[in-house]
Amino acid sequence: MPHSVRHEPTPLDIVKDNNMEGELLGKWAVITGSSSVTGIEIVQALAVTGLRLILPVPNQAKAIVTLGDAYNPNRMEFVTIDHTSLDSVREATKHIVSKTEKISLLVCNETISPSPNLQLTKDGFEVQFATNHLSHFLLFQLLKPELLAASRPRFQSRVIMVACAEHRKHGLNERGNYNFEKGGYDSAIAYAQSKTANVYMANEIERRYGTRGLHAFSTDSGRIIAGASQQDDTESLHSNLQSETGGKGSARGTATAIWGAIGRELESKDVPSRDSEDDLHGTAYAKHTYSPAEEHRLWEDSLDMIGLLDDQ
């Protein structure tokens, strides 16, 4: 039974409410940021579904300690990764694809908090943009064949971008200024740009690959804020989402990420989205949240930054 707004569901509640316990045996998922507070909750919930979990982490020994009782060596494998290094992402991906040729779920949860001073990675990118966006963009591009190969009518492949409300504060910097090359660095703007990039990446994945059975959603503290184009039954789906993820706090946001990852309804429906200036959730969206032109621009520029050609 869906939870009322007076009861904050846990990620495990979402798994149980969707009757997904043990339903994804034999399938694989990749989860970044698995040793963060939200990451641990995501790992615990998805493990119950029967998924085999690959966890890219900076330090495997530390991750085992941080995960504590959530760590199950029979269902989880670590891969070393440094999200500030594109070479490290490439190397980690090689290890991932050596373990499986089919990946049903990619959860992009790794994030770095705002830095007071401008910091560039060794690749020359602003550290928040590099960690929160570019590393995941490259990871997706390199795992895309495995995600497409794993998609089935009963469970289509999904990408979950864990964004946050901070995306509302700022869209993308202009081309040639993603890394504040023109000066005027502001840590809040840098962080907001990276979170907007998460939303845009989900939108563009859905636009490009949704018809091929590969879907993407971005989540924000209890709301799915990005996905495919709007459907006629948006209102009923929105009501269900609100009932399943009622309440406030980080648990609600994590539960929403799980709902996006395994929710049964998402096999037959698209989540609410707006191409107009109407605001579905009051203050939830900024005007820049949905912009096909900006999403396309970011996609093309990101491909150039990571040194890949577009396959479309």
C-alpha cells in the first residue's frame, strides 16, 4: 500500500511496495558514491532486489568500513575510481565491462560539495563540474553498449542521476566558460551548474535512447525532476509519486532514487516533465530546468571535453 505523506518511506519500503524483492536476480547495476549516506541506503535497497552491484569507489578498504553491515561480498564488487580523473574513469570502466556485458542500471550518486576556491583537475576542468558531471557522462558513454544490451521489455535499462535542489540557482555557464575561464568564480554557481548538468544529462539520454529501451531520470529530494516527454496521464503518476515518497528529508530523496531505479510503473509510463513555463511543483523548478537547446549544447560540449565522438 502506498505510504501517506505522514509516513516517510525508506528505500526498502519502495522495493517492497513495488514487489521487487529478489526480482532482479542475474542483473547488474553500477552505483557511484556508494559509501556516502545516501549511497549506503541505495546499496542496501538495491541489494534486496537481487541485483549484482558494482561499486566504483576511491578507496576500497575505506568503503568496506563505511558500508559496514550493508556490504555483502557475495553480491557486491568494488572497482577503484577517481572521479576527478578521466583516465581513472576509463580504467574503472574497463574493469566493469570485464565483469559483465550487460548492465541494467547505472546510478550516478557521487558528488563533491562546493569548493570555496577555484580548483582544476589535472585534465583542466573545474573540480565540481568534473566530478559531478563529466566523470558520470564519460562513465555513461563507455557503459552505453552494456546498458542497451541489457534492456528487456520486463525491465528496461535505466540511468539515475542524483541531482539536488541547488540546480535551481544557476544553469550552464556559456560555452568556453564551464571552468570559469573568464573569471568570476563562485562556488555556489559552480555547484549549481554541475547539478543542472545532471538534470540535462538525464533529459538528453531519454531523448536520444528512450525509444531503444534505455531511460534516464534525475531525482531531487522526493521528486523525479527529469525524464521523457510529458504524457496525458501525468497527474495520476504525479499523485502516485507523491504518495510513495511523501515526507521530508534525505530518506525521501533516496527513496525517490530507488523508485526511479526499480519502480514498476516506469515500464509503461514516462514521468512528468514540462516544456512550458508552468511550474508543476511550485518552487521545485527554475525556468532553465528544461531546455532542449541547452541540453544538446552540454551533450555536444561534454563529448568534446572527454574526447569522444557522438554515435548518433
